[in-house]
Amino acid sequence: MAEATGIEIKSLYKIFGPNGAEMVQKIKDGMSKAELNEQFNHVLGLNDINISMPGGKIQVVMGLSGSGKSTLIRHINRLIDPTAGEVLYGGEDVCQMSEKELREFRRHKTAMVFQKFALLPHRTVMKNTVYGLEIQGVPMKEAEERAARWIDRVGLSGFEDHYPNQLSGGMQQRVGLARALTNDADILLMDEAFSALDPLIRMDMQTVLLDLQEELHKTIVFITHDLDEALRLGDKIAILRDGAVIQQGTGQDIVLNPADAYIADFVKEVNRGRVILVDTVMDRTRTLEGGLTVSSGIMLEEAAKTFAESGEGELSVVNGDGAPLGVLNIQDAITAMVTPATH
Amino acid sequence: MDWIEFPSLSRGTLRDIRVTIDGGFREFTRTYGEMLERATEPLEDFLVFLEHLLIESPWPIVLVVLVGIVFLMSRNVKITAGSFVALVLIGVFGMWEDTMRTIAMVTVCTMLAIFLGIPIGILMARSDKFQSIVNPVLDLMQTMPAFVYLIPVVMIFGLGKVPGLIAIVIYAIPPMIRLTNLGIRLVDPDVLEAADAFGSSARQKLVNVQLPLALPTIMAGINQTIMMALAMVVVAALIGVKGLGQPVLNAIANQYFTMGVMNGLAIVAIAIIFDRATQAYGKRLQKHSEVIHG
């Protein structure tokens, strides 16, 4: 597969109300969301969003309800029109596309998975899965062959002729995922795709997604309100609050250096062992002769397992070629894994 | 000023208004009447063809075909057996031919109402403005006493099948339009958004999502239309539509109680057959919504 293209979001504003365009300047001049609502009866949806979403990676956008995250993802395939700003994909501005161009863009470049599944209730699993190809005009036989592969891949073989409401929530969302994957689009938009599922099924689906991404390398935009989910899936995370990005970076960046008290409060309960890399904690000033090794780029929790099984106090961290990079001390590892008292 | 009598227009003025409007309409009838009549000829031909088919064919064949259609639609032995008994009784009591005429009439009216009503309903669902124009017209069609709009229809088309057909369709089409509109407007917006996200065109959305999901409501509309068409059969008899309506009118004029009841019951029997068959058919189309994951 060719190198996937990223998505650039530049100075994106969305203001709901009859005169949204006029209100952008007021926001730029520093008016708050509450003031705008009170004085002009317009609702600030998105405020100066700038995110560079890397191609072939999972970009998570996290925020609580009302933070504008669902509004943001709908700008990428323009289910919502922006008030101002650009959404660039491969140098093309989605916001400037004509209706026809937009339809082609949606058909071939994007696929979307929805929180409430949004399956067609009168169609079987198979007929739901081929939907994207059907409207592209792909011959039904070919479409069904391609769909069958993805139905199998998400673990729904044998359910092709079932109707959505014969399936459990988790299975319905697998259909939603298969439908999106069958489209074979570069961009996969997932709007709180797993939020409606119970915790075990959600973990399960996250694993399915990560496994798929390992081989597909799509540009995935994943919306969630769940920090654990964000940290597990996200190569990059942007945190949204009141329509503005308040921090973006890798999961480790956000956990180690929360931008403000709001985020600090969020990350307090996070299992740090699963977020922090051994590279961050290791002592780079010395190397160890012999002893047990762990590879660079793994999480502390994995290293902790090696500590526990071996009973050693120090591990050698090595790169892919086996060359030592530094030393991980058990004391440092444990300190990094527990939440600092200052937070 | 006199506060007892309402200050109405003078008799002279009112008469002038009436004369002007009537004259204008008569003029219109003279100019376009023939054209309109010719335009509706295929409709009349089809109605006559269907009537002949039902009446001239040997009755056992017609009986088997009608009961067969009921079975194919309902897939229900009870409804099929009931229809068979009802039709046999109608034949035994000497109302076979009139019943066939009425069935032909109601079938053509329903087809016409579906053919016109669904597109209008779709347009209404797409445009709030169009809806705000059509809604009062539908109110008018449903509440205006049928006898009133029989007058212009008869002036244009004279007495006969076509004016009856038009009168029945005017009376029976509003639920078809309203329920198509309602059904499409009630389609889950999440599913519509998904259709948009995959790049559906407006037509693809209509065919793949809106119409199928609105189908239960549209089926209810078809059912209502059939019932109202049957109810209108007696009124249409006033302007020369033959069938079960005419003996009823005859019975009213001559106070033939038994004759009235028998023909009335025949209309009820057809109504129930149509109703059960279409409802069962609609339900069968919605099979996917019955099995819920436990």
C-alpha cells in the first residue's frame, strides 16, 4: 500500500446560528463561548482548530460531551459545513469541493463508523456491508466477494443473512466496521464507535481495530470520551474542550506533561505503566554488561513483567539490533508507574 | 347601524358573483372539457377492461384468482378461507356482478392514488415550503363535502365512470400523501447521515434508505386509501358509477331495507378482504423488524 496521506486541519471554526460567519471575528477578538451565546444567541462549536493528522496512523480526538469532537469529525467528510477554515487532504481542501467532488471524495476516500451503528435495518449483514460499493456502482457479485472477506475478518462469518436487530450491539458494530472497511477508503472516521458497547466488548473491538491497523495502515480518526481508550488506540491524541484543542501529542506526552489542571485531573487515574515507554525512564548515561534485555519502545508494564519474572533489579534496554541504549532500574520504573503525589 | 342583522352583501351582488364564477367555469368546461376527457380516456379504457375481465370471465376462475391473490399477499390460510367464504356468499346472494364492478373501480382508484400520492408525498417530505402549500389543500379535500366537488367534476366530464373515479381519488388520496410524507420524515436521521457519509446521491438515499424505512407507514397509507375509496363508492353511485353503490342508493330511495343491508354488507366484506390482505402483506415486508435480539 502506498504511503497514506495525512489530514491537515487549519484554523477551523464552526459557529452554529444564522450569522455564523460574522461571529468568527468576535471569537478571534477574544469573545468567550458563553458571551457569544448570551449576547448573540450563536453557539460556538469549534474554535480555531489546528490539527495535523498523520497518514497511516490513529489520531484520537478526545473530549467530554459538548466539547465539539463529533462536530469536528463531521468536518473531515463535510457532513457539517465549516464556518471558516480548511480541511486539507492531499493538498485538496474538502471545504471547497463541489457537491459532486464531495460525493466522490466520500465514496472513495472516506468511510465512517457511527456510535449508534446506523445500519440499514431492512438489509441483511451482507447487504449492509456492500452498501458503499453498491452506491459506487461496483457489480454486485464483486461487491459481495469483497464484502465477504471483511465480514469474515471482523468475525461475522455465518451471519451474512441475519438482519441487524438479530445481532447484539457488539456484533452490529462489527457490521459497521466491515461496512466501512469494505469501502477500502484511505480515511477511516470513527465517531465514538465503541462507546455504546459494554467494557469487555469494547476492549475486544479495540483489539480488532489495532490488529487491522497493523496490516492496513489507514489514516484513522477516532473520537472518544474515554481516556483509556484514547491512550490505548491513539498514536496521536488531541484533547478538545469547549470547541478548542487544549493539548495534543502522544499519550505519553499528555500523561507526563498535562497542559493544565483540567487534563491533569483527567490523567490522574490512568495506568501509567501502559502509557510510558521504557526509553523515557531509563538511565542513558550507562550501559549494562550482559544481564536481561528488553527492547526499546515497549511500555513500562511489560518491562515490569520481566522484572517480576526474573527477580533482577536492572534490565538492559536494547534497540532493534541488540545494541544497548541504557539501563532501566526497578526503582525508577516503579516510581514512574505510580501517580505522583503532586498531581 | 343595525346590530341585529349581519351586514351581508346585497342579494344582487351575491348573484352577480355566482353568475360570474359559474359563467367562467362553464366557459372553461366548454373550452377544455373535451381535452380533459380525452386525456382521461386511457384511464377509462383500463377500468372498462378490468371490469370486463372480472365480469365476462367464468366465475370459478375469477373466484380462484381473487382468492389466490389474497393468499399470495397474506400467506395466511385463515384470511384466505374467509375471503373465499365471503365471495361465495356474495355470489349466492346475487351481487357477483356489482361486486366485480366495485372491485375493479376500487383497484383502479387505489392504483391511481398510489401512483400520484407517493411522488407528491416524497416532494412534501423534501420541501417544507411545498408541504405548507399541500397541507391546506389536503385539509380541503378531506373536509369539503364530497357532493360539492362532484359538481365541477360532473360539469367537466358528465356522468359516468371517469368522474366517479376522479371523485373517489380526490377523496381517498390524502392519507396516501400524508403518510408517505410522514414516513419519510420519520426516517432515523442517523441512518440518513450514514447514507450521506458513504456518498449516496439524493436518489440513492430515497431508494435505498428513505422509501424502505418509510414502507410500514406508506403501507398504512395504502390501506387507508383503499378503505376510503370503498366508503366513497356509494357517493360515486350518485353520478352514475355502477357497482354496489347503486343498489344502495336505490334501496334508500325506495326504502328497501334488506337490499340496502345486503349490498352494504358486501361492501364491508370487500373492505375486510382488502384490509386484511394488504395489512398482512405489509407485515410480511417488515419481517426484518420482528426478530429482536434477546
